Amino acid sequence: MATLIDGKEAAATVIAQVSEAAAGLEKQTGVKPGLAVVIVGNDPASHAYVNSKSRMAKQCGFNSIQHSLAEETTQAELEKLVSELNADPSIHGILVQLPLPKHLNSEPVIQAISPEKDVDGLSTVNAGKIATGDLSTGLISCTPAGAMLLVKKIHGADLSGLNAVVIGRSNLFGKPMGLLLLAANATVTMAHSKTTDLASVCRQADILVAAVGRPQMVKADWVKPGATVIDVGINRIDAPEKGEGKSRLVGDVAFAEAEGVAGAITPVPGGVGPMTIAMLMANTVIAAHRTAG
Ligand code: GUN
């Protein structure tokens, strides 16, 4: 059976370090890290994520601000709020929860966030720094940074000689994840919906990272025996076995069968998910530290 990679435990370690760093920064410089989380509309899953981000920011000792905007918010109103937050010295990190309602264009909103406050690492400046191998002066996208931390727990910091396959090529995850694996010397394949014979591409992977948003798509026979499997999917599916109308969360990997083949695997929930929030807190304290330093 595969080793379970415990994201909850790894996240708790990061959160403890972040809380200590935040307390130290405030004591030495008077700067309290400030995180502003912006959500537009009524999507219940997005509200649940955002609430847990705001709660965790408070727990870390940050100034935690949440802006919940109405579904009808205009592009101009949203961009105005971003520019006010850019100008607010008590705010060091700004996160606009995605996806935005359909009538809004996320790209100009993301680009409107000051790169120094872009704790999601999505702006062109921060994405470009990762692409050019500068992993120290910008802010790295939270989910890939958290997934990398879990990979490094199994393989150490140097992935030389290892084949890594990332399924999914989003700006939010797949692209930065591929670049971080590359920066750690892995040989990286970025697979996606147009890849032919995805199963055989995946079987080459010593490190297989799934971020497709399709419940339990990666089967046991896609997994190379002994491989490390990082499951980034969070999908809610019906669970009639738990009672009528009940649901449960599953990843993009068919966990029960893949667990018998992999060397190490992240569970869903309790794998990559908690790491995203932990790395968001880490980015916020880094951003605050830079303004004080
Ligand atoms: N929606 C799902 N994941 C994320 C994330 O990491 N950042 C933002 N801004 N929105 C998301």
C-alpha cells in the first residue's frame, strides 16, 4: 500500500511557522500582515473556501478583511476596489476568488493587483518570474507551491532523473506546477485534454500530478508502480451509500485502486487542499515582511 501524504499535518507545520513569523514581524516593526479576500456573487463552494481563508488569516494573527460583493458588481467597481486595496498600506496581500461571475473578465482584475500584493501569484510579473526561474523575489501561486512542498517531502529538493507528468495546463495550477517541477530538475511533461493516449503518458511518471477537475479519472493502470501521486482535484459526487441526497468529496484520482499501485499518494480531502490555504498565509507574511524590510 502507498504511503499517505498527510497535507493536513504539513499545512499545520506551515501555519505554525507563519504565525510565529507574523508575531515576530509585528513585535519588531509594528507591521501586522494584512490579507484582503474579495469574493463576487453567491457560489456556495467559493464562499466556503473564502471563509476558511479569512478564518485562517485571523488564526495566524493577521489583519483579515473580507469583501463580499454582490453578483451584479460591475467590472469597473471590482477594479476600483482592487486599486483601493493596492493603495492601502495595512493590506499586504490581495486575493480575488475565482471563478468570477460570467459577466466579469478575470484577466484585467488579476493584472490590476499590484504584483507585490498578488499573493495568488497569478499576475504576469509573478507568473513570469517562475517561468524565468526566479523563485525568490516574487510570489508563487499557492496550490502549486503547496503541492511542491508535498513532493519534496517524498523526494527531497532535487528531482534530477525523475519523470514528472502534470495533467492540466491552467494558469492557476498546471503551468506553474510544471515550471516548479522543472526548476527542481524533474523532466516534465505537461499533459492536457488534447493529449493522445493519456494513460500511457501517465504511466511514465515517477511523479504524477492530476489537476483536471474530473472525478476519479486517473485509474490504477495509469500509475507507474511506486510512483508519487499528487491529486489536486476536489470534486463533489453523489454518495447514496451515505444516505439519500448525500455527497462526498473525491479527487481526480481513483484513490482506492491507485493506492494499491502508487508508492505515495495524497488523499482527498486532506492532501493538497489544506496546503493551498497554508501557502496563501505564507505568501501574505512574505509580502508584509518585504514592505517592512
Ligand atoms: N479558486 C480556486 N482556487 C483558487 C485559488 O487558489 N485562488 C483564487 N483566487 N481563486 C481560486
